[in-house]
Amino acid sequence: MGSTVTRLDSDSLETTGISSPSAPQNRHDLESWSLDLWIFGSTLASCIILDSIRFSSRMTPAMTRLVILYGMGGLSDVGRHAVQVAVEKRLKGEVEGIIKVLTPYPELLDEPNWNCGCTEEHKFTEEEKKLFDLVHVKDWSDKSLISHFKDATAVISCVGNRQPTFMGVKPDSWCSLEGNQLVISAMKEHSIQRAVVCSSMGINEDWPPAEFHWAGKAMSLIFTVFARKAYRDLADMENAYRASDLDYLLVRPVGIGEDFVPENEWHLQTEKHKDTDLHMEIAKLDVARYMVQEVLAPTRHKDAVVIGGIKKDRPKPEKK
């Protein structure tokens, strides 16, 4: 960035109401002239300082202040990892203030294993715990929760899941619509524009899921037979954002299995049925990294993306 030089001539000074003092005509005017000169110099310096402050404030980007929501199940595990990534960004100064974390399951953050392929156990230090405020949600319809969104600039929402009950979830964990209705109301009340939201492959116009892989047929069976309510919950949630005037991004992960090791990379499907370079394996942490990246430096607006891994042959690191 180049430097900016401000020229102050007699015309520009007149516009600020500052007039340069006239030189003394005799000795009797010297004392008065010196006082005028001091006032002129002080006023001019103040104007320059104030203008510098205004210029600096225009050039300094607004810092991100985050609210993160997670529930239970594989999609919600992405939310737990988003908390981890946000804390890392906070330590680097890329996120500002205390991170608000809303969840019905606060105890899940204390578990060492977040049902993932991360090579190290999850644990927050006491200093890191001071960087986020954990709010226990008992009912997503509780309007008092909206107060926790005050002063936030962006939201990462990972409530709800796509798992049938025989995979260990309860029907009340299909709460993506209810949880995100709270988010939408809070964003409107507190003038928060950006939301990055975890959904699923195969929702709405992305049907059928993962058309390029046999696992997509299995997911189709789950959605049409065992988890129809879960599908409807996610589809209605997406439609709620589309009916709003908010800046949202719907993130639809493919396979986020518990054995997939984070690689800090991902692939976004460019066109359904044509882009088949999407790898079905992607770590929950990598999906979370993408979601946090999209609130810090948004690239897609009022859009939906299918995210997976990058196809390539290479040995994976061993899990410790």
C-alpha cells in the first residue's frame, strides 16, 4: 500500500476555518503575533491527527466476533471442531472477543475423542477456555438465547444431524430447523449478516446424494426409509435461510467418518453429475476449517456447496 501525502495550502486551510496569521508589522505586534502563531500551529496539528485517525479507521478491517452452535451427531461434531479452530484463530488475533458457544451438550467439549480421525486427543487448556463462553441450551425456542448474539458479526451453525436413531441419536436431535430459526431471528435483531451453516449432501437440489459414489445410494436409502424426518429437518432449515435476506452459505459435507484424518485441504464440487473428483473421505476438522475460513474471508454468498476430500493416492498419517 502506498503512502498518502496531504498538501495543505491556503485554499484548503480556509475550508477548515483556519487562517494563517499575518506577520507582525512592528514590535508592538510581536507578542500578539506569537500567540496567534501558536494557536494556528496547535489547530493545524489537531486537524492532521484527527484526519489520520479517520483514515486509519477506514483502512482497518472489522474483526470477526463469532457465535458457534452445535448439537449431537456427525454434522454437529463439525461444530465442536469449529470451536477448536475459532480458538486457534482467536489466539492468532484473527478473531476478536469472547467466542459464544451455544449447545444442548456442553459436556461434549470435555471429551478427548470427538468421534473423529484427529491424530491427537482434544483438550482445551484453562487459558483457552477463557476465550469462549459456553451456553447450555435447554430449548432452541427459548428467545432469551438471542441476547447471546449481541455484538457478533458472524455465526457458524452445526445443529441437527442426518443419522437415523439406530445410529445412536435421539429424534429430538433433529433440530436443525428449530435451532437455525433462532439463529435467523437473532441475526435480524442484532444486524448480523453472515452465517455459515452445516447441512448435508443430498438435500434439496443436491438430490441424489453423492451421485458419483456407491455410498450415495446408501445415503439415499437412509434418507428415504430410516431418516425421513432428519432429511425434512435439514431441507426446511435450508429453505428458511433462502427465504431470509441474510448472507448465508450452506455447507454440505459428503462422508465425514470417524477414521478420516485431517489434511487441511478440501474440494468443492463445481457441478453436480459432472464434477466427480470429489473424494468421499473428508475429516470433520477440515470441514470446520472451511466453515471458519468462510466467515473470516467470505467467497460465496447466498449459496450452497458440497464439500469433500481431494482424490489422490498417498499414505495417511497414523492416528496416535
